[in-house]
Amino acid sequence: MDYLRRVSGLVILFIYILWTQQVSVSAQTAGYLSIQSPKTVYSRGDVVRLTVVSNSGSELVNTVSAHIKYPVESVRFVRSDFTRTQYPSVVEKEETKGSLKYTAFIINGLRGTATVVDLYFEIIGTKTALISFEPTSGIYLADGSGKDIEDHSSPYSLVVQSVPLSQSKTVSTQPPTPTRVPQYEGGSTRVVVTPGWEQEFVDYTVEAKKNQGILAGANQVFSEFHEITGLSSEKESAVLLSVFVILTLLGFGMVIAAAYSLLRKEKKLTLMSENMEHT
């Protein structure tokens, strides 16, 4: 019994230390900026839309500064678009060759992920373009302190698909040969379908369904656990980790208790054997 009390006390102490560390970490959530794109691979001549997104986790923020640099030999900046931004008040908009600087804020503040700006680039090179955030970028708290929580913003690699020289575009002085393509008419709408669309559509559909199934399964598991516990995501993580640690320690405790019990039985048998020899 004394041994079990000691093990229980150690388990409780360990859980308390783990919980306090989890709370302190969650209280200092680090934010970051990222760049998102609807595609992963592009070709020379494509116009690409890149979306700058801020992520503050559980922290309430009201200001973001996205200072971006891009390689002028690989991409050409076309324009910026704040139509979808969640920071409606833009106070800085500086667009120079190779450098873009934007600062915007929202009065009431927001948490989690938020769209900052959409950027459009034309690919003019044939190598992968690295678009990165400058150290002057930041995500600022809305508590009046103005503390910058931006920490680990990663650059974005815009992959350009290499095209063999035999497939490169050439300029011809001859008029183009007419190409017959399937046409479908329904009502007053006519749809012109380019060759090869069937396989592209099948590949896209299969990939989308696969990703959608994985995300749906993960979301269902976390949603059911969240409905049962009623906790926030940070506390859910701490609870799951605590349960895992408790089960691990209990397993070790049971093994040690079994070994201790066997040692006591062996010692008792030894004493009984010695008493029988004396009698």
C-alpha cells in the first residue's frame, strides 16, 4: 500500500507539472504568416494568384505587416487585391521591384487564420521561385501592448515545370490550322471542350475525393471528442497527453508492483525454509 501511494503521488505530481507547462506554452502562442496557392506546379507564362494568410492561433490580434521579397528574374509582379482581406484598414502599401510591403488592421481584432491580401504574379523564368517574408513582418496583439507574436513564417516555393526545348512555343508566320474540338449545346449555352479534358477531370476528381475523405475522417474524430469533452483544442491536447502519460506510468507501476510482490513471496518462502531446517 505504501508503494502504491508513492506511485500515485508521483503520477499526480507529473501530471501537474505537465499541465502547468502546457498552460504556459498555450499562453505564449506564436503566430506566423504563410502563402497559399490553388496549385503546386506552374508553367512559364502562367499568372499565379498567391494568398497571404496570417495565423495567430488562440491570440486576439488586430494588426499584421506582410513584407515580402520575390526574385525578379523568375516572376513579375502584376497586382495586389484586397477584396477578400479580413484586415479592412490598409495603412501601408508599398510595391517596388522585388519587394512588397503591406500593413493593415482591424478594429475589433480576430483569432486564428485570416486572409491578408491576394497577390498576382506572372512566371517569366524557368526555375523555382522562392517568395519569402522579411524580418520586419509581424502579427501584433490587440491587448494594447502591441506585442509581435510572429515567429516562424516560412517562405513559399513556386515550382515552375520545366518544358523540353522540343515542346517550347515558337512564333510562326503561317496562319494557324483550324482544330476541330467537341461542342455541346444545351438551350442557349454552348460549351467548347478542349481535347484531353476527360483524363484531367478524372485525375482531379480522384485526388479531390481522396483528400476530402482523409480530412472528413480526421474532422469527425476530433469533432466527436470535442463534443464529449466540451474543451478547447489546447486543453484537449493536454488531456490526451495526460491520459497517455497516466496509462504509461500505471503500466510501469503494475510491472514494478508485480516484481515487488514476487520478491516478497520469494523472501517469505526462504524464511519458511530456514525455520523448517531449524526445527
